[in-house]
Amino acid sequence: MRSPADMGTIQIDITNACNMRCSNCTRFCGNHEKVFFMDFDTFRIAVDSLDEFDGITGIIGGEPTLHPEFERFAQYLQEKFGEPAGYEHLLYPQKDFIHAIRQREFASERMHKDAGGMNFMKKYGAGLWSNMSGTYQKYYEIIQDTFSVQYLNDHLNPSYHQPGLFSRKDLEIPDAEWSALRDKCWIQNTWSAAVTPKGAFFCEIAGALDMLFDGPGGWKVEPGWWKRRPEDFTDQLHWCEICGFALEGRTFTRDAQEETDDVSPSVYEMLKKTGSPKLKSGHINPVKIRNGQISMDSKPDDKRFVVGDRYIAKYEDRFQEKNSVLFRMDVRETVLSDGESFGRALNDMIHDGSAAGRSLEKFGWILLKREEHVDVSELKEMIGKRVFNPGSLHLGKGYIFFCRNAVSLRKISDARMKDMKSLDDLVDAWAKKKIICISDTEKKTNLVRKTIFPGKRYAIWGAGMLGETFAEMVESSGGMVVMAVDKAEDKAGIPFAGVVISSPQDLAERKNTYDFLLIAHHLCFEEIEKEALDIGVPREKIILPFEI
């Protein structure tokens, strides 16, 4: 087990409300008889308690953007952390949205030292976990203004979840064996501690179970609570007894889209007492167990969960462009000539109450032209094909394009708006950093993955998480991973990105089989570059991570 102080993220669970009912959700959404929304004072205390924590302060649900005070929470995080890295990039319409989010994640990393003095990279700032529903779209502007990292998954592609409501006693696992399993639980060792409305917890699943089963609550949320060590977790370990995530290889997984929770017998009895809506609606699978073995007829298939398996095939599968609400835009196109009546007409158009305002009820976006014949073809080619930031004022030749719900627009007083005489006056009033030129969009939204070329062959040095990310980038860009190397002897011969991991020396012996070498290491890339050169890898083939 790990101390929360050694984690990369600590979550704040602000609600269990969710627009989805995924199978085996880690927050057990759909099983709560009552929805909770964390109040602002509790949230503020939770955020402030993490002042010295050097990782990500995350907010999660449910779907956190469903919280009625989400914008207020985000604004408080802005005050704490300031403008996130990579901010400017996401002001432009995104053709490659999910990779733009990943690029910002890399930009948030900083160098740290562990207790032993070793350097490592760690993400910093505010984080958001969301399924990109309509409320994510609603708050898109403030989300990009606030969060350094976003872990997004619209669950529109297959995504396999392991049962969480599962007791080790139902599988007849003895105490001695259980202690070892529990202490190496993949969630506690790779995910997060958490704060809920009922206190702080050493593990986010323990906090979620406490909310579901009306437990005694967690530790007092105060500065330094997260510095507790594993020996201090005793009063919360009882939740591990009914948590299935430590049962590596002993249960199975189910596609989130099936909306069914797999529950072991004793936890099923507990769930009945909570008045679970999922149980009442028939979306609970009471797993049959005989002599400590799960009956085959209780499994959806023969999938098994082991640490290191991806619950979703590849990073791009977190976002399905074809059906994403982020591409849906209702646009009203109108001509508004310069002159004395410009400001009042604009004000009527934007605000409710007037005939013009009421006619805009179903429209979020306004395309405002100086004259009817103005060419807007460049903009129209993007609408529906890119994710637009509603906080930006998109400036073209003779027209502007904006969202009536933009924060920048809300900050313009009615009096100032009514005094406007032209489109130029609206541009002058808008937040300067959020004014973008449509003609610059292609240049500004080309991801930095400029060195990944279609049809080229790539070797990757470093078979860790960053190496997996590089492999995904190569695949999504039309390249091919033909080789993977790592100095760790225990990784030799293990499959990775469609190839088998070998030793770095093979790079010299097989240098004609790859076009480029990606060095997948944030910390030691200069040392690895030197090693690669020393063994005979041509310099022109080496790509460092900051070039990706």
C-alpha cells in the first residue's frame, strides 16, 4: 500500500450524480437511493487541505460537471493553481481533440525528488475526470481555463470494468493470502486517495463504499491528513473486505455499456438493504459462487483482469467523434450592420426576453456578418468537424463567430453592449487572449506530434507508460512500431505494442529496420540519447520526447 503523499492524484468526490449507469462503476453510480452534491465549504476545505501536496488535485463523480456549483468549484481551483499549461492551444477549434487533451497532460509535468533523492516527473495542478456529456460541453470554456489534466472517457467504445462489489470471503480466500492481495491492490497502489462529504480516505474506493453503505465516514479533512502512512489505515481497511479490485485474476470484466453490476452473494444482501435502484431495475448480476469458484454462467464471457491490462483498447477510444455531443452545434447566422442600432440589436439577440432572444433559445452559437455576401466558407467547413471552445471569439474577414454563453460575453455589461456601434466594438470588449483568427486555426491546432509520419517505421526505447503513449501516437498517425527495447531485464521477451521487447543493443544490429527511434523517458533522455549514439544509432534517427 501507499501513503496518499506518494500518490500522483488525490480525488475530491463532489457528487454521485451521473448521466450514465456503467457496468461495475468504481463509484457505484446507479446504486445510490439518494444523490449527493458536496457543498462549497466542504470542497474549499478539501482543496485547501492539499496545499502542500505536489500532485494533481482531482475532482470526480459520478459526472462532476452535473454538480450545480461546478463553475464555482472550477473558479476556486483557478485561484489556487492559476492558468494551466498549454492553455492557448485549446482556445482554437480542435480537429484532434483527444490528443490535444493528452498533450496538455504532458505539459503539466514537473520534476520532483522522492524520499531517496531520486528525480522523477509528476503532474501538477487541477484534474478533471469526466465522460464528456452535454454538461461537459456546457462548461467547456471554464474546463479548459482550469484543468491541467483531464481523464476523459465517453464510454461509447467498449470499456471493460472489473467488479468492485465483491467480497473475498465469498471466494473463500484465507486471511494470510488475503493480506498479501490487499496490500498490493492495483487501485490503491496506482490510483488515488479521496475526500468525500464524509471525510478523507486512504483509497478512493473505500470512500465510495462508505458513501454507498452509509459507513462511519473518514478522517477529518485538515492540512496534512494525506501524509498518513499505511500503518495508519487500520480503521478503514474493513472496506477492503467487500471490494473486488484486489482480487486480481480471480473475477472477470464486463463492458461498461451493458450497465450491469456483478455482485458477490454477501455484498448483494448488503445492496438490497440500501434500496439500490440498479438492483430494483434488474441491472445487478448476483454472481453464483460454489466452493470458492465463480460459476461460468455468472460470467458475461471469459475475460480476466490482471494488472497492466488496459480497460480500454487504446487512448483514442476514450472519445468517439462520430457520436460525441462536442461536435453538435446549433448556429444562427445573421447580418448586423454597423451603426447606431448595432449595440441594442446585439443585446436583444443575446439576452432572453426579447423576440430576438427568445428565437435564440435553441441556438448557442451566433455567426454575425457585416454584410450578407461575406464569405464564411472557411468557418463553415470547420463547424461540425471540430470541437469549438465557446469562450473564444472566432474572428474572420467581415464576420465573428461566438457562443452566447461565453464567460467573456457575460462580463460585458448591458450598458457597454448597447453603446456598441460595430463588430469591432464587440471584439474590443472581449477578453484579448480569447480572440482567435479563423485563418490561424490550422497552424495553431497541428499537434506537436510533427515527427510521427504515416508509413514510417518506429523503434521505442522505454516500455513503460510513456512508451505506450508513444506507441498509440505512432499507430493513430499511420506509423508502425517495429521494435521496442528496454534495459530492464525482466521485460525482455514481453509483448509490447505488437512487438516483443528486446535489449537496446538490438537497435544497433537492426538499425536498417526502423526509420526513427523514440526515446520514451522524461527524465533520462539525454543519457539515453548518448547511449543510443554510443551503440551506433544514427543521430538523425533519434527523436526525444519534447519533440513529440
